[in-house]
Amino acid sequence: MTAIAGRALELLRRADIPLGPGLSAQQLQTTEHRFGITFGPDHAALLRQATPRGPGWVDWLGNPEEVRQRLALPLEGVLFDVRENAFWPDRWGPRPASKPAALQKAREHLARVPVLLPVYGHRFLPAAPAGTGSPVFSVHQTDVIYYGVDLADYIAREFLPPTGPPLTSPTARIDFWSDLAEAGPTTRFW
């Protein structure tokens, strides 16, 4: 188990979050195959030890359609803002004039961004190949903020009374998502 996952598990217990049994190696592999994902090391290590239960948490062995919907939220939110709010990062080049063409071009760009995996509610961790110590993001369309410098920090901030300093920028950056988190609302729209 990673040190971050161990700390996260300890914090979940301290916060009285209901915990189910961890996923076996076979269950973890089956889940990754079923959804075409690879859990990052901290996420996988936590899920091998225990599965947080209750509203907002992902039931990775539950209804596959619900899991797919949760997995789709980050990219669907970006596409919504491309379609409805003229979102268009400079790094994508010139925005196509028509909405359908802009959406198609956005999908091409988004196919290359790191996958985010749901943790709780609108909180997401990057999938592998992101390493241990990856940040947790709160994602609602292109309103993206850091919610924890890593999984354990996130759990402490979300579920326990504040005891530490304000959130600092994570040391790990995740392409595209960190750009949104660091950009601020006035610089994100075309």
C-alpha cells in the first residue's frame, strides 16, 4: 500500500465513513478492463484495502451504467462549456466557426487529456499513468479547482474539521486539468 493510501484509509476511519471490503486483485483488474481505465497507485491501493460506501461514493462493482456516467462527467462538462459558453483554450488553436465543428475538434483534443476517475461527488483523481501523490480535483464543467494535494489531503479537507494550512498548489501537475485549476475564471474562455 502507498503511504498516501494508508493515510487516506486512516482518515476515512477517523471521519466515520462507512467502509466495505477492499477489491481483490481480480476485481480491480476486471473493473479496469470493464471501464477501460487504470487506477493510479494511490487510488488502487486504497480500493484494495477498503471501498468507501454511501451517497456520493463510487460503487465500482455496482451498476456499470452509473459508473460510466460518473466517468463521463469531466469530459461532458468541458464539451458543454465548448457548446454553450464558448470555452476554447488557446492551445487548441483557432476555434472552428460552427458549434458542431468546434465540438468535433474539442473531442479530438480531449481524447488526449488524462482521464479523471471519480472519487466522491464531483471530486476526481487522475488515472494512471499519473503517479502517487496526484492531486484531487473538483470538476464541474470547466470550473476546476484543486481539492487536495493528494488523496489523503483531500479526504482530510472534505470530511474532517480544518486543522492545517490553506490548500497549496500540488507538486504534481496533470496536463489540461491543472491548467484549468490554475487559470482562474477570467482567462479560460475564448
